[in-house]
Amino acid sequence: MRVLSLHREGIARSIGASLLSGAMLLFAMPAVGADSVRPGESELKAALATCSACHGESGAGNEAMGAPRLAGLGRVYFLEQLNAFANGDRKNATMQSMAEGLAKPMRASLADFYASLETVDPKRQDPVDDAAGSSRGAWLAVRGNWPAGVPACSECHGPGGRGVGAEIPPLAGLSPAYIVEQLESWQQRDRPAGPLGLMGVIANRLLKEDISFVAAYYGGVASREGDTKAPSNAERQDAGVVSLAGASPSSSNSTTFEVPDERSIPNDDFGREVRRGEQIFLHTADAAPQYVGSPINCASCHLDSGRRADSAPLWGAYTVYPAYRKKTGQVNTFAERIQGCFQFSENGRPPPLGDPVLTALETYAYWMAKGAPVGIRLPGTGYPKLVEPQLPPSYQRGQALFEQKCVLCHGRDGQGQMSGNATVFPALWGDRSFNWGAGMEQIDNAAGFIKANMPLGLGRTLSDQEAWDVALFMDSHERPQDPRFDQSTARTREEFHQTRLSMYGTTVDGRMLGAR
Amino acid sequence: MRVLSLHREGIARSIGASLLSGAMLLFAMPAVGADSVRPGESELKAALATCSACHGESGAGNEAMGAPRLAGLGRVYFLEQLNAFANGDRKNATMQSMAEGLAKPMRASLADFYASLETVDPKRQDPVDDAAGSSRGAWLAVRGNWPAGVPACSECHGPGGRGVGAEIPPLAGLSPAYIVEQLESWQQRDRPAGPLGLMGVIANRLLKEDISFVAAYYGGVASREGDTKAPSNAERQDAGVVSLAGASPSSSNSTTFEVPDERSIPNDDFGREVRRGEQIFLHTADAAPQYVGSPINCASCHLDSGRRADSAPLWGAYTVYPAYRKKTGQVNTFAERIQGCFQFSENGRPPPLGDPVLTALETYAYWMAKGAPVGIRLPGTGYPKLVEPQLPPSYQRGQALFEQKCVLCHGRDGQGQMSGNATVFPALWGDRSFNWGAGMEQIDNAAGFIKANMPLGLGRTLSDQEAWDVALFMDSHERPQDPRFDQSTARTREEFHQTRLSMYGTTVDGRMLGAR
């Protein structure tokens, strides 16, 4: 990642500078082969001049002409679009004729060029990453509309909408009109629904009004009249959901509990503590770095900022503690339960009891549980328990599914994706993942979570069997050691993982998982 | 107390021994004056012989004859009964003629004699102080039936029913038949209702069945058929309440919340933690001595084991934490709130967060709040807020009321009463009371508590004005220093007591309260 990005920056500086100064390009990639022969410098320069006519020098975009910013688009995304224009899947007469005229190697060179430029105009001010939701647009962008099955834009497009990797384009710097046009295109099936068909699904779940609000937000336009507050619960759920085959917009585990309205957080000392907890919950690695080992946020496993049923919602957890836990062999308070999250899921160390981080998180959970009955396990608490799969979970089937549906976000090596220092997609294994003591390491927990919630925004589109398979696959990789490690992997397995629901201490591909 | 009790034991040994051996009495009290001339030894011995005919040697009682144990009866109680027999207020033909025949000095000497004997037959096994309520009788004895306005017998008669002081007689060692007969006598007004008229009120609140159960319990009779469990909630509330003038049997603050059935505590690790918390709550000084400075139990301020509305019930408190507290200037968790109780109300030191004492208490509170809505202040939470009194609270009126209604239990010097090491009635001021930092030290809190709950079993029989007056009187006495003491009493008052609702730092009877 780092090497690639440095490389891109290097290209960007040299080409960008030469375009602006008019000097000749010194292009690093050699031109080889027939259809795969990359264009020469002058050829590329000519093509770029054509692009620039509408998209501006350096691909900054031209709002008046409806031409979007191209600078910083990921290679894969850029090529997919050019191809889609060329074959008419993405309907745009001008771009169709432009794209048709570009040979494959030229498309690749253009993709490389634009990918190497700055994603966001340095003069542009980022939209505030406003988790408090000062407007519906901001809320949709950074919190989503989960009751209607809409993840936050930033959950895939990254903080500030700066894009993630080669496939997920930036939103920042696009004009509101362009964003509206694209979302409407997806609704009208005038452009391909993109990886996993996700944007087609999401666009259909958005209300017309919400589209304009979120477009204004990313366009850096000041809040519109009527868009100065976090959405009420009614507004969050009021989206025009269009059911797509197999995609259930919201959890089918209906819950008896309605989370409090974000607007109800009071502007007082208590409310400030709630918001503090909320920020720690959303940006855990940033907000509580002293207790975090792997860059995972609470909200990575507890979707919709801890609100979502079947995703271990905070209101479900808060109301069932103190509870006896086999894992600790004693009754634990809610604060002690959170300590466990830090120790295992965050691969960090538990904040001491009474630490402001714990109090803020407990207060946030308490606020969210407002009105929920103490001591009653509500529907939607924890992750769903799937019945035993028909076939024993399979590594091979899991791997195939992973490559098809998970790599886009979590990466080929399960390493996740960052945007700057912020985790956009958490690592599923490896050094930066949760450790062998985490609940998500249990195959049944993971299968339940995956079934209900994965791929993000497309929960309940996998079969139970697929969820078990891919959970097994995920668990069949190395990750940070169990902090309860006792003398040997074998002994540690015996003490803490003596179950076919954990791969810890078993041998996969000739290597024992959890071996020191 | 200690001196008096040693004195009594000394008399008991000498007289008891001489009666048994038939040797002459060496009686310490000189016979002086006419009507007040105490009987001589032989005279007393003759009278005792008469008593013994029915009540047995050493006043052990004779169940077959229906004659109760007299040994260990408090002087005041004993005299009151003799007087009541004599004047016919307590209806009993035999005892009337007996009592009529005894001159005042003889009655006094008999009272002294019986008070000096062992309360309980040393061979007798105490009824188990069974807070878990293995039977309805046990529950009534040690937990009461608060929903019907019935305090536990042991709340006045002491642990094991051994009696308290000179006015509250033992129940242990009485035959079940005798206990039943007395409770029915009170119902039928065949005997005086006793101090504050309390026993008349209480007897009327008891079901016939409960009378037989509790009588069996104190009689040491094995559990009766149908009486092998803690009462269900329905049974607790199903008492035959007879409203007496001015006495409201249960809190008139109706609550929307029903506490869980004691029977629902599961027999598992969680349930054991709940019971552990319950025991600490009931017997705090015994169960958590390391954190307790003054011998006060949680249940001293939180009646009905923390269940009672308007008595700071646990279910009410549990559901409104974490909360911002002015007292600490920050959001506190429930565990931190309990720490405050130990520091101030228990005049001890706060158990560290995570301490088993805190976890057990939190678990008990959580269990009790089962089904209560998180974050909603339920009716009956805390103590009632009384409106400002018509007249400014008065020390003099408070003192007069205190002497009339409070001394019986809390003692003339507010020192409370113990039975062995167990607090029966907590101290209201002095070295063994809550300290100047406790919530009960605030006159408004105390007034609300007193109004709703005092005298015990006779809540809501005082006027608001009386509650304010006696609360002021209570607060106008010295007690342990505020642990937040800062340099001087004046400064400490300024920081923590700058309110006319605390007498801290003010001068009463020429002495500044809270002065070092």
C-alpha cells in the first residue's frame, strides 16, 4: 500500500507539473506489445488535452459543464467507468463516443494518470466529519440510514469521502448536481450498479430529498433550509426502500425496542458525556489510542454506531449486565464487559475501571438503552444464532466466497483498508486484526454477524451455509495471540478454545494457528 | 448500654441461681418510702413463686398453660403489661386479678427481676435469620410484607426476635399459640396497641394465614406445609389491610414498577451473586466491615431491602445511572454512586471499583430493576420532595416530636439501638451515625424520607411540617466530619453545605456543628 501510494504521488507530481507548465512528460511506463502497447508521451498528452477540455486541467472537474473531478479516481474504478461508457452500460452519449475512441492501453494510461493526482483540491475544505449530525446530509454521509438499510457513505468512501483504494471513488470534490445525477442513474439503471451491485441497492433505498441533502454535504454546500438537524427517528426510517431480490433492507429480526432519537441527547453535562462516548465508539483507535492495539473501532462490529439489531447493539448489551460469563468465571458488570472488548476485539489493554473512556462508553450505551427493560434480553441482542449448517463449513467454499464478495473491502489478505490513519474496513486477520481471544474469533459468532450484516449494506443476502463457510475461512488465518496464552498453544487451546468453533491451535496449510 | 447489660446479667445470675437452688436472695435494691417502698426479699420471693406457678421457674413460660416466657422482658414493657392487665386494657381475667394484687413497688421489682434473666433459653435454637425467605413465616419475620405496610418483625424486635431495649419485647421463646393469640388480641383491641399504637396497626395488616406462619417461625416450629418458600409478590401484597385513621398501609406514591418476585432469583452463579448483594445490603456492617465506619445497613435508608418506593428504592436508582452529579461535578456510574454511599452514609471508605462488594450490590440492584425501563425516572424513585413548609422548620417543635415518636427506637440521644453487634435502629447523630457528607444530612432529603417512612410502619402519619421540623432537629446535632473537609469548617460549609438545608457549620446551643 505505502509503496504504491508513494509511486502514485511521484507520477502525479511529475505529470501534473508538466501539464501545467507545458513541458514534455517523462513517463515511466514502457510501451510494449500491440493492443497492450502503452501510448507514448505525446499521444497521452493529446488524449489528456481532450479530457481536460471538459474535466479541467489536472482533472479538477467543471461543475458548469457537469463534468466530474477525475483527479484521484482509483484505477479500477476509472477503467470500469470508461469501459461502461464505451459499451453503453453507463449511459452518456458524449462519454460513449469518447471512450469508444480510446484503445485499451490508452484507457490504462489515463487511469494511471488520474489515479496519481490529488484526490481533493487542496484549497477545498473538507466537509466536517460530523458524527453528531448537524444536518440530515451530514448524518447520511457519516452515519447512514441503517433502519432503511443504508450504510453511511463514509463507511465505504472513507472519512471526508476521499475514496478508498483502487475501486471506491472519492465523493469529495464532486458537484452536488453530479452526485444527484449518479444516484438517479442508479435508480433508473442507467449505469452499472458497481461492485456487488451495492450502489444500485443503496440508491434505491434513498429518498429524493436525502439524495439532495447528501449531495449538498459532499459538495461542500452550506446546509439547505430544512436540513439543519440530525434526522429524527421517523426521518431515518422513512426512506423509500425498494426491495431488490434477496436484499432485505433492514434486519428481518424485528426488534421491540426503538433507539432514542439522536436529537434527544441533551445539551448538558450528561449529554456531553454521551457524545464523548459516541465519538470513542465511532473512532476508537483515534479517541482511545492508549487502550487500542489494532485499529478497529467499536462501530466496526456494532453497526450503525451501536444501534443496529443483530449487530450486538448497545441497547441489547447494556440491559443484560451484570451477567455471569463463562469466559471470566464470574459475574461481570457492563464496564468489565467493555474492558473485554478492549483486551480482545481491540487487541489492546483494558482501561482501568473508572477510566473516563469506560465511563463515556457506558454512558453512551445507557443513553441508547433508554426505555429498554432492565434484565430482559430483547430481540436483536447480540448476533443471531444460526442453526448448524447442512454441510460442515468448508475452507475452500469460504475462500471462493471471500474472493468474490469480501476482497473489495477487506482486501485480498484480509488486511482491511485505511484512509490516512482511519480504519475504513477492519482487518479480518493478521497483525492489525482482533486477537485470538475476541468473540468474533468464534466461528458461530462470526457466522451470525456475517449472515445478518455482510456484505455491508447487503445483510441477509448470503445463505446460512455461505456465512458458516466464510466465517471458517476467516478464522483459519493467523491473528494476534490470545492474551490469556498459557505456556503453550496446545494448552491455551485446551483452556480457552476447546471447541470446534475455533481454529486456534489447529493446523491449516501445514502451520499451527496461534503458535508463538 | 454495655454497662446496663452487664448489670442485668449480674442480677440474672445471682437471682436465677438462687431460685433454682432455693437459696435466699441477696437483692441489691433497698426498700424505701411508702407506696414506693420496694418489697423485701421474702415478699418478692413469694410473689415470684406465684408467677412461677404458670410462667415457670426462671420465667421460662409454660406453653401448655398458655403462659408466655417472661425471662428477658424489658422493664418498661413488663410494667406496661402489668398495668394494662390491672386496669383491664389488656383483657385477661387471671392476669387482671394477679396484677391488681401487686402494689406498684412489687410490679417494679418483678420487672427488674424478669428483665435480668436470659432472654432466650440457652438450649433453644434460634430461628434462622433467613433473609432468603425459605418460608413465608421467615420472610415476614426478617423481611416483612412492605407492600401491605408491614415491616419485618426483626426490624423492631431485633435479629432472632431477641427483643431490643426496655420497651420492645423478645418474640423468641414464645409459643406459636401465644403469638397468634396476641396478634388476634390486637386485631380485636383486647390489648393496648403499644407504643405509637404500632402493634395495633401492624396486626390489622396481617392475614390470618401469615399470623400462623410467623408464629410458627418464632416458635421454632418446623415449616408448615404450604410454607416452604419465600412469598410470591401476589402473596406479599395480598395482606388483609385494614386502614387505620391516618395510617396509609402502603406508599401512596403508586409506582408503575413491580419488583421481581424473590422466588425468581435463579439458583445459578448469577443468582448467588444476587443473594450475596442482598446479604451485604441487609447486613452491611457485618458483610463489608472493611468499608463501613458507622454500623448502618444499606437497608436502614432503603427500606424493604431496597424495594420500597419513596425510600430510594434500588430499582429506581439503578435505572437512572450513569448520571451527572453536582456533588462530584461529573457523570458517575452506578458503581461510583454506591461508593458514595459507603463514604458518606456508611461513614466508611469507598470500595475500589471492581471490588466484589460493589459488584454484588450492583448485581442485586440490577436484578431488582428487572423490567424497569432504562433511563426513565420511575414514580417512587428517591425520596419524595416535600414542598416548602408553611412555617420555617423549628428545632423546638422537632425536639418535642422526636421525644414523642422517635425516642422509642432511636433513643433519647439519637444513638440508635443495637442487638449484639447488629444495628436494629440506626444512630441519627453522634459518632456512630452517617457523616456530614451524607445525603440524609440534607434537611429536605431527611424530611422526605421521614414523611414517607417514619415512624417505621407508620409512614405518612406525620404532617409535612412535622417532617421538616424533626428533620431539622436531627440535623442540628453533631456527627462524624465530612470526609471532604477542607481546611476549616467555614470553608467546608462554603464549598459543600452552602445551603439552608444543612446545619453544618452553623451554631446550635452555642457550639458550631462540624467544628474539628
